[in-house]
Amino acid sequence: MSKEPIFMYVRKIRRPVFTTREMAALSGKSSSATTQSLAYLARQGLLLKVRRGLWADVGNQRLSPLTISPHLIPGHRSYVSFLSALHLHGIIEQIPQVITLASTAHSKTIRTRLGDYIVHRITPPFFVGFDWYRGRTSFLIASPEKALVDCLYLSAHRKKQYRHFPELHFKNDFSFRKAAAWARRIPSARVRGRVLKDLSVLREKGTLQ
């Protein structure tokens, strides 16, 4: 068993977010001993306990509420989408109060000391159209076109908060053709038809009716 302090391993991995299991595997210590060591470091202000089994290195410059988003739902992947992604892509100026995530897990609200998150469930065949964010922090994010279609997808499921957008600013490289291609991958014919109709309205008038 290694006698190096747990904090040495935290700094060695050079990642802003990690799990208890990862630290236990690296250090060779038991899960309970690792948890106790991490909790001690959190009391010293060196770490932040995000939620059970998930920790953040407060000294890592890449740490942000967005950085922890891929780690919030054990056993399920998630990506930043909906209004949060539209804001990050510069399509809406208004900063959402919570970070919105798409996942195949059940819809839920997750509150942490770094931020609050709303998880919206989407059907597994539609869990596509995202990639790693190109910036200072690392997290998965929908493309501009997929983020818009994800909003319309929820709107078609009677999620009223995604029926009326703040003012939209589409950039020159935004492709309604790509957005329509994503929409056509929606399994439900009713939802697919509604989303394609709303996309057509947005393209012609710039707003939903």
C-alpha cells in the first residue's frame, strides 16, 4: 500500500473532478480510508465534495460548474444542451439560471455546491449530436443545431419552458438543414412532425407561433 498522501494523487491526475473509486485505485487504499482522507482535505478547503463519491480540486483552474456535468449521473452519460448550450454557442444572450443536461436517465434536478442542474430524459436513439467542448474546460455539449432541436423535442412533449425562446441570434454557420436532419432521427412520428414544423417556422419567421 502506498504511503503517499492522497493529495499527491489528486495533483498527479491533473483533473478538476474525480471519484473516490479512482483515488482508491491509484493509492491502493481502501474505499473507506480514501473517503476519510478526501473528507479531511475538503475540511481544509483543498477539495470540494460535489456529491457522494464525487470530488473537485478547488485549486484546478479548469474547474467550473460545467466541468462536473459529465460526472453527475452514475451509469449514464449526459451532455450540455437546451438553453445552456444555445447560450454557450452564442445563439441566446440570456444566461440560464441552471445548467440543462440531456441524458437517457430519468429527468431530475441535481443541486450541488458548484451549481444546479436540470436533467431532461431523451430517448436513447436520439442521444446523439454532441462532442467535447473546445475551450478551457472539458465537458460534452450539443452542437448548435442539435441543442435547438433538443429544445423543440421537449416542447413537443409539452415542456412549456422550451416553447418560447429568448431572442435568437443565428450565426452564419448555423445550418437549418443539419437541424432538420437531427429532427428526422426522432423515433416518434408525432414528435418528429411537430419539431420539423417548428423548425420551418423558425427558419421563415425567426420565432415560434
